[in-house]
Amino acid sequence: MPANLLAILPELLLTVTGIVVMMAEPLLPPGRSRQPLGWVAILGSVAAGLAAVYQLRAVDASGPIGAFYATVQVDAFSVFFHLLISMIVAVTLLGSLEYFETPVTGPGVTHAGEYFALVCFGATGMMFMSCSVELLMVFIGLEISSISTYILAGFRKGRATASESSIKYFLLGSFATAFFLYGIALCFGATGSTTIAGIAAGLAATKTPALGWLAVAMVLVGLGFKVSAAPFHVWTPDVYQAAPAPVVGLMSTAPKAAAFAVLLRFLLNATPSLRPHWALLIAVLAVASMCVGNLGALLQRDVKRMLAYSSIAQAGYILIAFTGSPADALAGVCFYTAAYAAMNVGAFLVIGQLSGFSERVRSLDDFTGLALKRPGLSALLALFLLSLIGIPFTGGFFGKFYIFSGAIHDGHTGLAVVGLINSGIACFYYLRLLASVYGRPLTDSVSHVPYRKLAPPAALALAVAAFATLALGIYPNPLLHLAERAVPSAPVATTSVPPAH
């Protein structure tokens, strides 16, 4: 297979899937369910995951593969995030097939087909971000991903809060994109290049190191917005509160994974000479994110808003790993990103199944005594929340253990202590929700919530998320070995033949 085609095979499959869904959607009658389009999107995401496995076999056989004039590179690092993003997309789509159906009238959202196409297009951009070794290519992937998520955030049309959150997300995202572009421009000004290899060589010999420091800071601002790191988090609570629950599960995990992939490749491969400077900045962002996220979550009564602040804190935990050695940083970020994806997607899928598209189950009071009415979903919610806390035998525990032990091993004991204190603070609001679910009698607000039967696709999605959460806490070695292999290789020359003109 030509190197150019192999390098973008998962992205190509997702793009074709999205186009097929968009072209087929207008052909369906207005009153017909759009679930068949969802199955097409699921098959496309599974095919993208299989294509990533095929890429890994090619990398094992011949080493990293450069393509498109060395702007795209396939290595174990990019394959890891391709697999992770495709799995997040597949599970999210499985869990949201019934989300747009109302139990009374059948198809409740006539534009549901757009949702499946936008998810595929957004995942395409995220995968481009993880395999690009040229910052302008990263920007293109970032924009593809961002435009899709801007629309998905306001997908509950006709609701003022949804429109408000989508506009707020778009405006603040535009500012963040401007910072990222300015960082690229400063990288070019300091080094004469926008490629990872060119920036690394230029910074090692530059006579204007201050310009390089400023470039790194601007890039961190742009990517800090995407990962919801404080103080670039102000959009997160409002957007998470108003967006559909499955969309929140997707946008709180997959775009973050792609942004962390870019950050790893940029900091470890492009700017190792500036490590003393950006390591301090990353540490400040980590502490701010953990403290702002956990303290903000303590004040919330809306469950989705509480989990939004929780996601800010989780970004802080992941940022701790960046301050360690390159090996510890790679393994810690990759493992915890995967574990967080499993438990957070699962938590929001449970909320989506409980509340439906109308989202009548929102506040802590609405969850009071829920275990008496929906014991199965309540047990799954408890598992995901306990994993977010970091209880043993869950993926969250091992992820935090790996990150905190790595920080201590590399001499950042203070960061590990701050992380442990914040983990203790987080126990309060997670357990407060569980106390409402299990420790109090059923209330009228819960008893009058329409019963939504758990459809087989949603049950399968929740089973996959629960299995991954437990497996990563009981037997984490397979993912750890894969994460340890995911070293972002130094950019290689393209192995493809340039197209003839």
C-alpha cells in the first residue's frame, strides 16, 4: 500500500463514512428513525480502529512511516491515539443510538443523522492532530475537530442554553486558536521552520531564546483551552451543562486525547532544549487546574456541571505527568488518558440513559433514591465515579498511582502531594452524588421520570466502558506495554513518491 494512503487510512475511512451518512440522511423520510445511519458511523469507526492496527503492524515491520512531504508520520505513538479515539467514538455512538428517540413519538430528533456525520468528521480532525509533525497540519486537524464540536455543543436546537453554550464555545475557541496560530508564527520566527524536527534544530541553535519561550507559551495557551486546563477553562461548565450528555462524554475525552498527543510531541520532540522553562509552566497549570476544578465542583448541584469541573481537575492530574522524565511522561499521559476516557464516557452515557434528550434528570435532587428505580444503571454510575476518585481495582486508581509515583520518582514530590490532597477533596462531591443515589429514599422528582428501557446497543457500550474501567485497574499491563511503546519518534523523511505535476 502506498505510504501516503497508509498514513491517513483511518482518517480516510472516517471521512468517507461521514460523507456517506450526510448523503444518505436527506434520502430518509422525515418521520423515519436515523439509527441505520448511526450503525454506518459505528462500522466506520470500527474500520478506522482496524486500520490503526494495520498501521501498527506496518510500523513494526518497517519503522515509522513519513508521508505527504514529511508532514504526517505514522509511528506507535500516533497509532495509540488513533486506536483510542476510534474506540471512544465507537462506544459513544453505540450509547447514543437511542438517545435521540423519544419513548412516545418514536424518532424525536429529525436531524440526528447530522450528529453521526459530525462525530466522524470531528474524529478525523483529532486523528490528524495526533499524527502530524508539522504545526500547520496540526492546526488543520484542530480546526476540523473544533468546528464539529462547536456544532455538537449546540445540538439541542430550540433551547436557549444550547445556543448560548455553542456560541460561547465558538468565541473562546476562536481566541484559543488565535493564540495557537501566533505560537506557530513565533516558532517560525525563532527557528525558520514549523516542523517538529526543524523547530528542535532551530531552538538548539537560536540566538533569540526568549522568542522560543514565548512561542511555547502561546502554544500552551491554545492547547490548554482544548484540554480545559485552568485558567483556560471558563467555557467548560456552561458547555458541558447545555450540550447533550453523549456529546459531553465525547468532547471531554477524545479532543483532550488529541490535544495531549500534540502537546507530548511538541514538548518532547520539538522543544526539549527549553524543558526547564515549560516544565515550570506546566506545573503551575497542573496545580491551578486541580485546585480550581475540585473546589469548583464542591459548589455544584447540577451533575453535568459538577463533572465539568471534575474534568478540569482530571486535566491537572494528567499535566503532572509532563513534568517527569520523557518515559514517565509518555506512559503516564497515555495510560491515564485511556483510563479517563473509559470512566468519563461511561458516566455520561449513564446520565444520557437516565435523562434522555430532554434531560429531566439534572440536579443532585433528581438522583435521590435512584438506585431503587434503576439499580443497574446506578451500579454502573457508582463504578465510574469510584474510578474517577481513584479507588483500587479501577483504572482511575492505577492511572493516578502511575502519575503520582512518576512525579515522586522524578523529584516533584510537591506536585504529587498537591495531587493527593485534591484527590481527597474530590471524594466529597463524588460520594455526595453516590449518597443521593444509594443513601436516601426515592423522591417524587425521580419517581415521575419517564422510564427509558436500556437498548442493547447502549447496554453494550456501557458494558465495554465498565469492562475497560475494571480491566485497567485489575490487569493494566497490556495497556502499559502499549503506552510504553508509544514513543513519538523523531520525524523521518517521507517514504512516498511526490505526486507528478
